[in-house]
Amino acid sequence: MTLMLVLLFIVNSADKVVLGIVAEPLREDLGLSASEFGLIGSAFFIAYTLGGLLAGQLNRWTGARTLLILLAVSWSIAMLPVVIWGTFFVLLASRIVLGVMEGPAAAIVHTALYSWHPVDKRGLPSAALSSTASITKVAVAPVLGLVAAAYSWHAAFLVLGLAGMFWAGAWLFAGREGPYIGQQHSAAEHPGADPAAGRVPWAKVFRSRTFLAASFTLFAMYMVNSAFLTWLPSYFESGLGFPRAQAAAMFALPGAFGIIALFALSATGDLLIRRGISSRIVRGIVPAVGALLCGVSLILPPVLADVSSSAWLPAVAVSIGYALGATIFPLFTAGLSELVPARQLPGTLGVLFAIMGLGGIVGPALIGLILDAAATEGAGYIQAFRVFGIVAVIAGALAILFFNPRCDRAAFERTTRAARTAG
């Protein structure tokens, strides 16, 4: 089941990545400016953010098995109009519809995944899901690039539409939920929960320091991630001067570093937690430091360019920084699963991922605006990465200070006990 969900997330990631893979030929074919292309990228993430708010309600409406089939089919349908009518407005509408339907996926898929794994073993399967973005860059993006080069950018969209349909058919026969879900997680496992309702008041969850720190840091890192998805091949080509084919292939570089970092830290983290190391350290401070270092790496390219004439040095620095920052997604998500009862996890993650999606709205459009205003594209990328780097450094520092799910869970418990005593 974990493998099936990972495959679905690979399709999900590829749907996002394809716009960056075909960016240059698509812009040339449709005559799009950098700002118009950035608008399309950000429109997807606006819709993605709104769609994420639907996760809790959809999970109450039907189970993960049926819901995931419907979502996968809807992604495929959203991809196909672009194959037939390649215009700016059709592409914009397609990405908006795709964003709405992909928005709930992260919360629903994580909930389905956690139904197969106990709390102390969720870091590694979370990393498997988060690694799909990197796997997509390493294994899928080059294939999509070859398809687009051999046929056209339309063909890359068609391939992904068919992939979603194939996955939905396989899940129809094989998909199901695991034992660690629903009533299996009692209020006793989450001391801050209301034992009568089996829930923590939503106001407490969303005002907790852990949730706020996670939200801002994920926002910052997703701003970086979405910008990379949309603009990184163009940065390698126009900003660093690599040939187009090589720039598309280099899209796999940050993904390769990301896979290593995700699995190494998540597997080690699960082991440390089972040996009694605080989850705040493993699932809070460690990934927060990764976000901070990611921010530093985005500020470095102009410095590295002065040190060396090789374009490879800034490319590798940015890729390693991305890999370190990517560790925040599985570890923070696994940490937040300790904050609330299982029945509230889809709603909690849905709101979290919706806030995170705001970073996706800002990232692509901001780079487009900066590029259009800059004297050269190379200078524009340096300015944009510097802004993103500063935000990531601030977010990582705040997460180091405030991300502590077990402490906030204990605070829920104290508030609940005080209310009972007063009553």
C-alpha cells in the first residue's frame, strides 16, 4: 500500500514538474512573457491552496480508497484539454482545475499512509512520500523532457494524463486502508483530546506554537520548492549558461541529493525516536536546521560565481541546499501526527498544506516579476534567490525555537484538566 501511494505521489509531482520541464518551448510556442508564465505557475498554487482546505470535509464524506480514485481521475481529465487546445487561457484554466483537485491529495494520502504505520515508525514512510518530488526530478523529468523533445510539449501532458488513469485502475482493485486509523487511535493516545468527542478543539490546534512554526516554515520551503519546479531548468539554462538539453537533465540534480537526505535522515530519525531521543530534536530541530542551511545556499550563488568561473559550483550549492530543505516535509508531517487524534489528522494536514500552498502562489510569480524587472535574467535569478534565502533562514530559526508537538500536546492536556476542574 505504501508503494501504491508513493506511485500516486509520483504522478502528482510529475503533474507539477511538467510545466517547468517544457517551460522554454511552451513559452516560445505560446509567446508568453516571464510574468505570464509565472502567473500560470502561481495560479496552480492558488487553486492548490483552496483545494487543500477541502481535505477534512472530503475525508468525512467518503473513505480514502474511493476518494483517491476520484482525485487521480480528475487530474488526468484536467491535463487533457492542453493536449488539444494549446493556448494561454486553456493552459491557465487547466492548471487551476488541476490545482483544486490536487490540493486535498497531500492530506488524504498522508492519512492513508499513516493508517499502515504506528506513530514511532512514520518518519521513513513519510520520507518515501516526500521523496517522490526528487524521484520525479531524477527519473520522470528526463523522460518527459525526451518526450517533449521528440514529439512536442503537448505529448508530455498526454503521458501524464494516461498515467493517472492507469493508477486509478490499479487502486480500484488493490487499494484499502490500514489498521492504524479511526477508532484504533483513542483519546488516551492524545492526552489533549476531549475524551467525550475524541478531539482537540480546532482553535487550540491552529494556535499552537508547533502548528504556527510548521506552517510558516513549510510556507517558506514550498515557496522555494514551487519556484524550483517552475523555473529551475530555466535558471540552469538562462542564469548559468548550460545548454538546453543539459539544463533539462540537470533538473535531476537536486532530486538526487534530496532522495539521499530524505531517506537518511528519516530512517535515522525513526530509529532515534524508538531509542528515546526527543521527537522535538529529530522531527523539529534537525529539519529546521536543514531549512536554515537551504536559505544560506540560496544566498551563496553570486559569491560562488566570484570565487570560481565554473557554473557547476552554484548549481551544486543550490541543489544541496534544496536537498537539506526538503527534509522538512516528511519530518514535520510525522511530528504533527503526534499533535492530534487520528480522526483530526486529515483536517489538520489539510489546513497545514493549504497554508504551505501559499508559498507556491508567491514563488513562481515573484521570480517572474523579478526577472522582468532585472537588467538580465542572470541578475534576476540572483535577486530572487537572495529573497527566498533570507525568508528560509528566518523560518528555520523560528522552527528551531517553537516546533515541539509533544510540549503542545501536554499543554492541551493541562488546559483540558483545568477546564474539568473548573467545571
